[in-house]
Amino acid sequence: MEEKFTQKEEHILKVALDVFLEKGLHGTKMQEIADRAGVNKAMLHYYFRSKERLYAMIFEKLFLKFMNAMADSFRPEQNFAATLRHFVGTFIDSMRENPRLPLFVARELSWGGATVQKIMHDLVEQKAVKSPQIMIDELRKAERRGEIRAGFSPIQFIFTLIGACVYPFVARPIAEALFPDLLDDWDTLIEQRKEAVFDLLYNGLKK
């Protein structure tokens, strides 16, 4: 389960996240984290014991935040169109408020190291991660009501939905290099992204 941290620990976790994002787990040194956080290395080890444990705590904290943001964004509305529009808008806003969150989580999930796998296994076992079943249930209800076509895969739809919402934040450095003139106003682009994702997915499912 997610731990509670003191103000000092939260500061160290924030600084450590910056270093891990820059250099990865293996390229990060505890001394550099201590220096940037303004604490001595002994204190850092007192709080977190090892670099691996510190990294695991950061990943668990961010992974839970990411998964819960996704679950909390899904709220059944009067019809499927309203439900989908609310999810896309709320989830993209959550990612915009925490732009490094999807980048860190996606990178570590793609790496798939033993530390990440153990954390995910433990969170599932503890039922700390909110189930996406409510999303599948709502899709099936909309299908039975005749709002969307039958015969689609809910899992494939959820993969596409999450990917479409998250990708701009993960790929922003690449996009800025490829399309510098098109990304002058990032906030406007993200607002437009909400409607683009909704339009593409809803029109792909409706009868």
C-alpha cells in the first residue's frame, strides 16, 4: 500500500525522481541525490536504506497515482458519449498536471525489470490498484443499450483509449523536435487533443 511520507522525505523523493528521470536507475548515485536534496548521504540511507528501495518507493508512488488517476477519471454518465468525454477530459487534465508521471511510468513498465514486476505484483495482491472492470462493464452496458456497435474488444478499446490520452506527454520531446512550429502553444494543443481523442474513439464505436 502507498506509504505516508514526512515533508523531508517528500522533498528527497522529488529530488530523487529528477535524478532517476535524467540518469535511470543504474546511472544514479545516492551521493548525487543527497547533494541535490541538501542532505548528507548517511541521512539518505537512514530514510531509504538503499538506492533500489528508494527507486521502488518512487515507482510505487507514481504507479499508484497513475492508475488511480485513470480509475477516478471514469465516471458513468447519462450515456456512453458523456462518459467517454468526461474520462478523456479528466484523464488528460490529470496528466497535464503531472507531465512527468506518464513518462516515468511508461519507461519503467517498458523496461520490465524485476523491481517493477515485484511492485506491480504486490499492488495487485494487496488490491491497491483500482480495477478497470468498471470500464468494461460500462462498455457492455452501452452495447446492450444500442449506443455502440457490438462485437468489439473492450480490452483493445481501453488500450487505445489510454494510449491516445497518454502518448502526447510521453512523446513530447520527439514531437517538439519533429514539429517545432506546431507545438508553440502546448496548452492549446492539449485542449484540442481532448476533442480529437473523443471524436476518433466515439465515432469508431457508435453504430
